[in-house]
Amino acid sequence: MITALDHFVLLCRDIEAATADYTLLLGVPPAWRATQDGVATAVYALGNTALELMAPAGAGNVADKLRDMTAQGPKLTTLVYRSDDVSGDHHLMTRRGLSPSAISAGHSQHQDTGAQRTWQRFRIPDDRMAGIKTFLIQPEAALAPQ
């Protein structure tokens, strides 16, 4: 069952500049920082949801795609809903005709502490969700604020 809006994603061109801006705006540092596969992220835990800043990092297809997507400036692109039963939700979304992707495992390593996070997730096609990138995620553990 979907239990919350886990986080939303804001694409930006420069992770360091965006992190400085949002740390000042929100008054807290990011709870998680990672760089992987051409993508840098900074995640702010905000009560029962989070804001994930995402920017290109280095070279590669994903980094190039992020540069193209942010050529005109930052962009809010993705809603990620938290699930307490990702398999059950996948079955439900399939029955409702939303054509979800296969469930896949994800992981991230904090760039400063080496801590690990893992999750299971699936994506619902954009055309089924009015053009909004939409995921359901079942994290192994909640992200703690800094």
C-alpha cells in the first residue's frame, strides 16, 4: 500500500550550487549525498517526505541526458511514492492497467560516510501519469534527517 510521498526530484545543473542554495533555504544540511553513474544527488529529509536534488556528474549518457534536461534551468520532474508492500502495489498497478516496469533493486552509498541504503522500486510509464515520472519505492530503512 502507498503510505506517503517518499520524495520528489528536482533536476539542477550544478549539485554544489543547488546544495548550497537549498541548505540555506531549508536551514538543514542534506541527509544523504552520493555520486554514482554520472549522477550526483543531495537528499533533504523533510518530515515525512524528502527533496532529492539531482545533477550531472562527470561524463556519460545519464550525465549528458541530465545536462540536456536542465539546459533551460532547474526542473521538477519526478514523484516517488513510498510503499510498505511493493510487490502487492505492483500487482495492483498491473491490474489497474498502469503497465508498471519490473520491480528492481536499488542502492546508494553516502559519499562522505560510506553508509549504504537499499530499496526495491518500479516505475509507472509517464504517459500513464500525465507526463510525470512516477515511481513506487520500498526503502529498507527510512532516511534520517541530519
